[in-house]
Amino acid sequence: MWLSYGLLALILVAGVAYSISARKLTVIAALTGAAVAILVFAGACFTGLAMMTTFFILGSAATSVQSKVKQDLNAAEKGGRTAGQVLANAGTAALCGILIFVFPAQTQVLQLMIAAIFASATADTLSSELGTVYGKRFFNIITLKPDLRGLDGVISLEGTLIGVIGSVIIAVVYAIGMGWTADLILIVVAGILGNVADSVLGAVLERKNLINNNTVNFLNTLIAALFMLLLYFVL
């Protein structure tokens, strides 16, 4: 047990140090991320931590890809991500970690909800970051009419497929830690649905300035978790 805690501490210290030095996160955001990681670890052990780490690595890499192109499109991150952004993407996973302690009998479904949350967050980050760069034709997710890339609720085939890949990667990480079962498919589906919900919320609410991007990200992970809850008990 102490070895696990020691390894956890080492990973957290390394993650915080890298995030701050590489300017991926602000100092407060890095510390917030460490707190979230502890709660995720408490609920889903190293598998949960691995999913969160995979999300962070893929998201950071996607943000760095062809940064000059994205800056020209005004779609690049300005400086490190904030604590609000960390909570928007992973706060629901931390909540699930807490709920596992409150409702231990529901550990399996809550761990699957954590996986769905990171699948959705990863799908959203990769599809928005890389879709903006590699997408060829862009259209509004509501009207399905051609629209300008980079705008809220605008998607592309390329970005959507990249998002699916991101969701699959998180599902595979979960399967490596928890076992290769049909749950892998549920995670992918929930992640995709959460990503679609993100685009719909962007087109309907964010574009009208009714909610901000952090709220959209929080809601898309929450929706992915709820989809997983539904799929788990229905199928």
C-alpha cells in the first residue's frame, strides 16, 4: 500500500513540475489537477490515474500541433490552462471518485463513468484542436450547413473521427487496467455522445454567449457520465 502511495506521490510531483515548467498549466491549475488526480486515484486506482494522464498528454500534444496555424485562426490556448479549465474537464471525475466512497456498492458503474468522462474530454479536445487544423469541410452540427471553422458548434468529418480515436484510446487504457470486456464499447459510445453534446451546446448556447466554454466542457463530461449510467443499467 505504501509503495502505491509513494508511486502516486512521485507521479503527482512530476506532473505538477512538468505542467508548470512547460507552461501547460498555471500554478493553481497544476495544484488543482493534483487534487483531482488524488480523488480519481482514490476511486479508480492507477487505472483512473492512467486515463487522466492520457487525457492530459494527448490534450497537450494536440494543443501543440501546428500551433502557428491555430494562432492564425485565433484557436490556440493563450498561456497555461487555468484551474477552471481543469475542473471543467475533470471535476466530474473527481466527484465520481468521492461517490465511490459514499456508495461502494456502485464502484463498477462509477469507475465506468470516470472512464466515460475522460473519453468525452479527450474526444472533445482532440476533435476541436486537431479538427480545426486538419479538417477540410466544416459544417454546423445543428443545421448541417457549411460554416466557418473554429466557431462554436462547427465540426468536420476529420475532427469527428479524431475525436472517436481519442475516445477509443481512453477505453483501451481502461481495458488494460480493468479487463477486456464489452465495457470498452460502452466507454467509446458514451465518449462519442458526450463529444456530440459538446458541439450541440456550443452551437445552441455558447455561440449566443449564454454559457462559456468551461461550462460547455463541464456539461459534456457530465452528459457522458449520465449516458454511461444509462447504458450500464439498460444494456
